[in-house]
Amino acid sequence: MVKKILIVSANPKDTSKLRLDEEVREIQVALKRANNRDKFEIITSWAIRVEDLRRALLDHQPTIVHFSGHGSDSTGLVLENNSGQTQLVSTEALARLFKSFQEDVECVLLNACYSETQGNSIHQHIDCVMGMSQAIGDNAAIKFAVGFYDALGAGKPYEVCFELGCASIDLEGIAKSATPVIKIRQRSSLSRLQANAAQTAPVKFIIKNEDMSRDLQRGQNRLVSIDGDVTGSAITTGDNNITSVQYQPVRLPTPESVDMRRELNALREILANLTTSDSRKIDNAIADAEVEINKPHPDKNEVGKALDRAFDYAKKAQGFAFVITKLRPHLIKTVAWLGDSWHKLLNIINLTI
């Protein structure tokens, strides 16, 4: 399968001149000489405007999107307006745009100064995103791109391509090799689980009670009892209602006894069976937690934040109430490993300390 690389560039008239044509030429040379050159197609779009970017993504459905130009820190990326002048595109707008193309785009490379903020935001939806943590000169930006695409043409994975891009800056004696940053997650196991979940028909529940209907019409309060667990929602009827949720106390195991990788895999498998339009966001959050726990010294707070984000989406999913029993033993162990600051996650499954 041919991977399309969409290179978009912008150098408005009211900004400093960049060597964008040289960068594109060097990328083309790197891939033309590669053993795997037949596996890639390069598409270029110059003097990119906002509508041009959207249309290029729609028309070409690229696998890799490479932006060359100016960044503006937290303000956004610099594109052009119809007069060739600067038009800033906000970080939020970029993230929303790439959300619509998350099934096609695997990698986004922002070869622009101070583009790390935009990269982090886009990473909510795209698995591999690279940006620049500070200002980067033309020479360093070009060397990084050449190293990256040399490795890509040799069939290397994105994280290796990134490292060789940084190494290329070092080899030239340029003190900017720490400027490029990468955010990446792996999705092989998640894709398989999601495919299995798609084959499972959602469970439908029908409640038929003519007496309750008549009472509701008269405005009377009713106590609704469901055989099972309910969370993330409340059912009320009539007026002057009171909704009560009871939390069951639980004792946590010792953190040392918890195999966090095993518990995270179990949580992933259970959540993968939920029917929700937010399944990709849940996957992304779980994957971020996995990346952190695989580090030599994982930051438990970062793992907790990622899981908190995953469950914020999962609670809204159809059928979440009916997977709580399965989640309980794994989330109990997870909270034990995370520590006191994350006891609040137990409330999701109607437990407390």
C-alpha cells in the first residue's frame, strides 16, 4: 500500500524568508534514493491557506502530513490569507481539524518553531505527532527532515525515524538536536480489540410497566429499582425527586502486589467492548497510560490523568453500567498502585475507601 505524504508550507509576505523549497527538495531526494521509494507518494501544497489545508486533507487522504513554516508558540501555526499575509490558525482549530482525519493520518510532523503545543493538542487524535519545543533554524529543520525521511524510506518505524532526524542535527554539529519532540502511541492491540468489539451486538433493554406510565402521568414520584449497577446517570420521575447513590467500602491491596501492565490490559479489553462514538478517545487515553507505565520510572500521576480521561468518556457509553462488575477488581488494583491521590476513581464503580 502506497503511503501518501502531504507536504504543506506557508511563508507569508510579512514573515521572515524560509528555505522551504530547499526542505521539500531534500525530502524528495531522500525518498527517491530509498529502497522503498515505490511505497511513498509525495504531494506538495505551497502558500497554504486555511481552506487549502482542509481541501488537501479531503482530496488526498494522506498517511503523513508535514508542515513547513512559522510557528507562533501557543497562538497557533502561521498560514496565509488570500492576500498572502499571515493568518494564524489556533491550536484548538488544528486539533478539531485532525480529529476528522484520524482514521487516515498516522503521523503529523510540524517543522516550525514553537510547535510543540500544537503537536500535543493534535496528539489527542493522531497517534504520532512531532513538533519543535523552541525556535529552530532553517539548517537544523532541513537536517531533521532529511534524517527522518531517509529512515522512513528504509522502512523504519516513526520513533526510529524521529531519533535519526535528531541524530542528523547532531552529526552536523548543530546544537538543536533536543528541539524536536515526539508524542507517539502504539495501536496494534487496540485495533484488534476494537474490531472484536464491533462484532458484538449492543444489548437492548425494554421496560414495560403500564401502571408506572399511568402514575407518571399523574405526577406521582416513583422509586425505580434496577437489578445491577448504575453509574454516570440518574433516573428520576415525577417532581420533588431525590436521587441517592450508595458507595460500597473496599480495602485496597498493597501497591507492590499489583502488576500494572496486566491490570491496564484488562481495563483496555473491557472498555473496548463499549458502544460509543468516543471509542478512539478512550483508546488514546489508555495508550497514553501504557506509554507512561512502560517507562523506567513511570509518573503515576500521569497514568492517573490518562485513566481519568478514559473513564470520563467511557461513563457516557451505552452499556457502561453493565461492565462495572468486570471493571471492579482491576480498577481496585489500579487505584492501589496509583496511590491516595487517585482514590476518586473508585467512585466510578460505586466504591469508596
